[in-house]
Amino acid sequence: MGKKSTPTIVLDAGALIAFERADPRMRALVAEALRGRIALVVPAGVVGQVSRDGARQVPLRALLRGPQTTVLPLDLLTAEAAGTLCGRSRTSDVIDASVVLTARKHRALVVSSDAGDLLHLDPSLEVESI
């Protein structure tokens, strides 16, 4: 089919928290995405993990609504697949499983603070620790 023109990065809760806390690596990644070179993808469950006070999370909310970010819903098919992945790996974090499934679907790098948990679900996953 050919090479994808826009690389994709899946962000987990740790990555979003790092962005919210002004981590320089996360801010640089987002700046690069805004220059149009990286598509950011966030499973909707991850948004639920980090959303607390919209008035205090203005930069995070702007990132999630920005032109380079796609928030993917947790639909029935993905929820069932995430549950199955948890069952096979003997884990229980459906949101982590949704991050793994999203990365697989998009052939994407994951930026995460929980690389070990994600790699337990899929040892072949490409994960950048933040």
C-alpha cells in the first residue's frame, strides 16, 4: 500500500499528564505535531483517566481539541477486543488494552509512563517512556 506520510503517536494518560505538567519532551512532541508532521491519537478512555477540572486543564483541553489530535471512542468492538486482550494477558486495565489496540491499528509509537504495563500486553509494541 505504500508508506504512511504522517507518522502517528498514541498518547496514554502518563503522556497527557506530562504535557499538562509542561514536561519539555512532551511539549516538544506537541510542537512538532502542530507543525503538521505527527498525528496524535488518544483513546477516549485515556481522556477519562486524566480529566479532572477543565478550568485548570486549559492547555490539555486545547491539545485534545486541536487539529493534530484525534480522540477515538471506545466502541463495542474495541471494548470487546480490549477485554479479550486483558483476559489473554491476565491483566485488568481495559484502558491500557485500548491504548495497545489503538497503537496496533495505527502502527504507531506509544508515548507512555507505563511502558512495562503496555509491553506486558504486547511485547512487540513500540513504546517511548516519558
